[in-house]
Amino acid sequence: MKTMFLSILLLFLMVGLCFSQTKITDYTELTTKPAEGDYFVIVDVSDTSMAATGTTKKITRNSVFKGLPYDFNWAIYSPNIDMIDIFTARIQRPITLSSLGCIVDPLDSGEYVVVDIYECNSTGTNCLKIVDQITCGNTTSIANITDSSLSTNSLMKLNIIAVTGTIRSLLIYGTGTQDF
């Protein structure tokens, strides 16, 4: 009886050892887009509770694609004081802005545009000002962002408050992160 028990125990240990030694490259490849609930295998090198080289963990597709770099540029040609409620972009996924700046006619001097920037709901109403009166001149200006979290399906809007000189173009640009 003991011999049979030991044989079965040895068999389970061998089977477990075989499965634990499977290389990731030996698994079948997923050739379609991962589903929202699918898991990826990842080694967290900051967690050394499993091994000195890191701890094996699972991660979902949604977590893998969080915080990816996001850059944008909006160009307005011949901006003037009558330009209000200009919708520039629809936000397709959550975005966190880290910087926002602007510049006008980099070859001219003494000209500037003053702009307010808003985030509005999906119908273009109920707008929240996220940048209050940034002055865009012929050198780079960086805005003070009052609300950096942009929601899915929101609209970005700008109002031109003041124009000095003859401005040929206005460029508003920014960086941040987005979640897929």
C-alpha cells in the first residue's frame, strides 16, 4: 500500500514538475486581438518575493495599455477675435494632460493671441475651463492646466480672447498619457 501511495505521489510530483517547467515560447500563440478579460504573464522586477529576479504575475489587457504617451497638435490659421467656441478634438479614450503650450508665427515678433481652452461634454455644452488665458507669442508658452483629466467622448474647445498684430497661424500642442 505504501509503495503504491509513494508511486502515485511520485507521479504527481513528476507531472507537476513537467508543467512548471513549460516555457512561454512553447505555448500556442494568440493571433487575434486579446479580449478584455485575457491575461498576460509578466515578471514584476520590483517584487522580489518569488525570486531575486522578480515575481511572475498576471496582468490584463486593459492594464497593459494604461498610461501610454499621448501627443496632440491643433493648428488655427488666421486666428481672430471672432473665433469663439472652436471645437478642436473629440477625446476617444481617457487622457491625462501633463503639459500644454502654444506658439504663433515663430518668424514674427510682437504678435500674440490669448486663448481659453475648455473640455466640454459630448454635445459641446457643459464646458469646464482647463486653461485660463494662455498668451501665445512667437516663443513657446506653457499653460497652467487647472484640470488635467480628460474624459472619453468629451470635446475640446477653445476661445480666442485677444489678438495683437496680424497672426498667420496659432499652434496649440500638448503631451500626456492615455488609457486604451
